[in-house]
Amino acid sequence: MTRTRAVLATLAVFVVAQLFGILIHGIILAGDYRPYYGTLLRPMEGSPGWQALFLPVSHLMVATALVWVAALAGREGSVTRRGLRLGAIAWLLGPAPMYLLWYAEQPWPGSLPVKQLPLEFAAMVVLGLLAARLTTPGAMRS
């Protein structure tokens, strides 16, 4: 894979990851997070502070890792199968343990990780499918 293709694939996965972050955490779960603003969560309205810069940085890290692993992974099976596997692995390495740890350590209601985990799983699967598709030679032509 060329460097240009890797950068473009990373950029595409990054944009989709940002959109999922906004959709999941800024819209779908906004009401669930509202009671924790100012205590466990920084308010995201107005001026959220410099720490909010870590949100796109974290999505760029996820995008970079997904494209990197997708490019290194074997080519056995279909693009869809590889993408699903990549998304599931990414979920198991990132959001799944993170949200379970947060639930174990913070006074979140049990309903929150029950919502976060499947939403993040769906997002990671889509990102894995996208990364697999964009890093497979000739996949975009078929």
C-alpha cells in the first residue's frame, strides 16, 4: 500500500470515527451523560477546555491503528470477513475494556455501559469494514 493511500484511508476512517463519536456520545447518549457534567464529565457546551482536543486525537489514533493493522493483516477471506474481524478485535482492545473499567470504578448506572458497549461495537465494526475495504488492493474497483 502506498503512503498516500494509507494517509487517505486513515483520514477517511478518522472522519467516520469522529461522526460516530458525535452521534453516539453527543446525541444518543447525551441525556445519559447530562447528570454527570461538572462532576465526572467536563461540560461540552460553551468552552470545554483544552482537554477536548484529545477527542479528535483519540479518533486519529484509532484510525491510524485500524488502517495499520488492516494493511498488515493477512488477505485470507473476504474483505467483509476481515473487516468484521478487525472491528471486533478493535472493540475488544479499546472500548469494551475501557467502559467496563469505568463502570467498575465510577458511579455510573448499569444502563450506561449496556448502551455504550453495543453502540461502540457497531461503530468499531463499521470502522473495521471501512479500513479493510480501503486497504485491500483492488477492493474499491469491485
